[in-house]
Amino acid sequence: MLERNVVFKDFRDKIRVALVYPNSYTIGMANLGFRILYDLLNSMENVYAERFFLDFNKSLETKSELKEFEIIAFTWQFELDALNILDILYRNKIPLRRDRRKQVVIVGGPCAVNPYPLKKFVDFFFIGEAEENLVSFINDFSRGGDIYSLSKIEGVYSSELDNYTRKVYVSDLDRYHPIKQIMSPEAALGESFLLEVSRGCGRGCRFCMSGYTFRPQRERSFERLQEIADRGIEACASRKISLIGASASDYPRIEDLCEYLSARGVGLSIPSLRADSLTEPIVEALVKTGQRSLTLAPESNWRLRTLVNKPIEDEDILRAYKMSIDRGIKNIKLYLMVGIPTETSEDLNELVGLIKELKKISGRVRLSVNPLIPKPHTPFQWLGLEKLSDLREKIEVLKKARVQMEVEDLKMAHIQATISLGDEGLSDILEKAYFYGKGLGAFRRAFKEEGVEFDYYIRGRDTSEILPWEKIDVGVKKSFLIREFKKSFKGEVTSICREGCRVCGVC
Ligand code: SF4
């Protein structure tokens, strides 16, 4: 493995932390959160953190086995990775149930905001941003802290105690950014230095979990970004920078930043762009530094975009698309969503019309179509997953556009939504389904054996129902989410976050 900037330490007098990405090396090494944790933990003198991935059974640093580590720390980025977490523990002969093993298993990352499906397997969950509490946790652990002291650390949820837990977040992003990042040609973004311009998003798309759980929106100062980029390029000997942020094109000085970076002669990539904030200077900087592809997410037609609170006009999508093609972008991937509440064939036909318009511009269009998965802590947490047969029919309508289309495996979408909206009882089902082979059939059998209806977790819920994850407080008031849920059906839009606003409860 041709990696640079790997940390090597003598582990004999250290707390050994296994930092596990429960998916492939390629995906994990392109994840900024994973790089932050590696840097943060290894900046502690008394700690040595080593990496594991789904496709590596031994640590990359010292070829140690997972069971040699005192703390096993997973980052949970995607719901379906829950099965990989079980797989990694089992394959490494570590008891799955927390009451049957000596190692401490901790989990952080976006999906930890609903810890309940993994509650029987995980000792502690980190709610929010680990920069704020991971060091305190490890220090307390090294002093022999028990579940009572560890769960008193802000943002730490103990499965045993089931304590009310309020999210923690970094208030000043300028304070810290990992500089010496591991460079690997096999990471999804190549040997790219990841520069995080902002965190959280103030747009409030009603389906988006990050949009609610990573509030408030914060930005790094332009001067600090310049400094981080300069130091990062040198420390990593990197020729490419990827700008990371929920919607990096929303960063107020994005054009200045692109100009600054392209003048430094590094390649630029921006994985997350919005059609209505994409400008010519941004596209020119991307093309000038070698990027020839980008992604946009129109999601659906105008009516449903309004319903999900992503009111981007068709004109903006067409303008951004045409401008990108005219300036030299060769490959644009469009993300679409099906299963939005109240969606009709009229909406889908209108969307087909928009795709055809885009096809006239570029000659070909690439689509990625995904069902709407209701997520906890969002206004859509009360929605159920649409029936798979209806979703299939809707996808058939989109095929009328006759363009290249990747469609998410709908059976896996069913499992994803189940985990997304699961409760503690799902732990037993997950464990069985894992041993029965992980597919839809395995889940059916596990549900049946546990006496639970197969569609139980993906049902629509009433807003008066107590939800499994209510002890986890991400700062957004339930009353605000209910209001947003109701507004969506009236097609009412909520404006983006702004100075002095107190509406959702986070600020
Ligand atoms: S209080 Fe207002 S500005 Fe703050 S996160 Fe909520 S909506 Fe955004």
C-alpha cells in the first residue's frame, strides 16, 4: 500500500484504539471524519490509533489483530454499515453483545443519532462532533473511568444507562483542521488533501439528516482556509484539493477560494455543489485545474422540490447544466429521488420533460435514482417508506427519458429504512439477519422469528407517537420538525438559516 503520512508509534505503553471504517478502504480513506479521528487520537501522547477497514482484517499500521485493542471505535456513516460493524466484530472473534466482551466498542458518525438498532452491541455512542469530547473520553478511560463517569461527558450516550444525551458541536471551526492527512492513491478521491470549508447546512431540505443534525451552519474564515491549504499541500505533498462541506458552493467566498487554489497550481474538486449557487468562476476554476465531472441533485420536479424545501427553479438547473457543459465539464451526474409524499405520475412526467431538456444540451444524461429514506431527527421522520412495488413503477416512468440510469437496490432500501427508523428491538433482528446472510430474505426470516411484522419499522407514524430516538437531543425542537412536516404538504417553503434566527432551537 503506497501511503504517506501514516503515524507509527511504539504501542507498548499506549492506549490502543482501533479506528474502524466499516466499509471499504477506498471509501473510508476519502472520509474527512475518519481523517480527523486519526489525527486527533494520534495527537494524544498516550494513545495509538490504528486503522481497520472491512477489507483489512489486521491494522494497517502494525498488522495487529482487532482483539488486541482496548477500544474499538467505529464511524457509522451509512445505515447499512450497521451489518458491516457486526461482521467485523464477528470475523475478528469479538463477542457481539456488549455484556460478553472485555473490549469497549464505541460508535460515532452521522448515524449515531439513532443508536438504538445497535444498542445491544455498542457500549458508547458519540452524539455530534467528536472533536468536542473524544479526548476527554479517552483521558477518563485511561484513568479507569466507569460507565457513570464516561456517560457524564457531554455528547456521550451509554447503552447501559440509556442516558438523555445532547449533541455537542464545534462552535469555532477555525480552531482545528487536520493538516498531515494520509495520502493514498487508492482512496476514492485519490491523493487529495481534504479541505473542509464549512460544516452543517442552513438550507433545511426536509429529507436530509445532516441538514438537521449538523446545525448550525458554520464556516471557516477565508484566511484560515488559505493557511490550512498552504500547510496541507506541503505536509501531504498533494497536488489536489477537495473542498468539503454540505454544499461547498454556498461558501460566501467560494470564488475567491477557487481562484486562490487554482493559482497554487493544485487540482480542485468539489464533490457537493448546488445548481443555484454554481457560478461561472467556480466551473472555470474546476475545469482549469483538471476536473471534468460534477454532480448536481435536482431531486424531482419543481412542485416536489418545494415540498422537500429545496426550491431550486428548473431555470437554475438548466442554466447550471448548460454553463458547466459549455465551460468544458464532460460528465454530469444528476441525483433524483422517488417516493416523495404526494408524488404523482404527472410529477414524474414533468421530471422526464426536464431530463429531456438537459439531454438536448449535452447529448447524454447520467442519472442516479434513489428512494426517499425517512431519517430520524428530520421533518420526514414520521413518513413511512413507500411500497417497493410503487417505487418500481415510478422508476419505470423515469425510464421514458431514455438516458443512462443507475437505480439503488430497492430491497436494500427497505433494510436501510428499517435501520434508519429502528429501535432497540431491532438489535436482535439485525443479529439474526446477519447470520442468515444479510439480504432481504434473511431479514424476513429474522423478523418472523422475532414475531415482528416485516414492515413494522418502515410504517408511517403519527406525530403524537413517542419516537425511539427522542432521548437523543440534536438541538432541533420537535415542535419545529412537526411544523416543517405539515408545511411540506402545503408546499410551503422555510427560508434558510440567517443571523439572529432562533426558529429551530439550535442557535
Ligand atoms: S435557529 Fe435558525 S439559524 Fe439556527 S440552525 Fe435553526 S433555523 Fe438555522
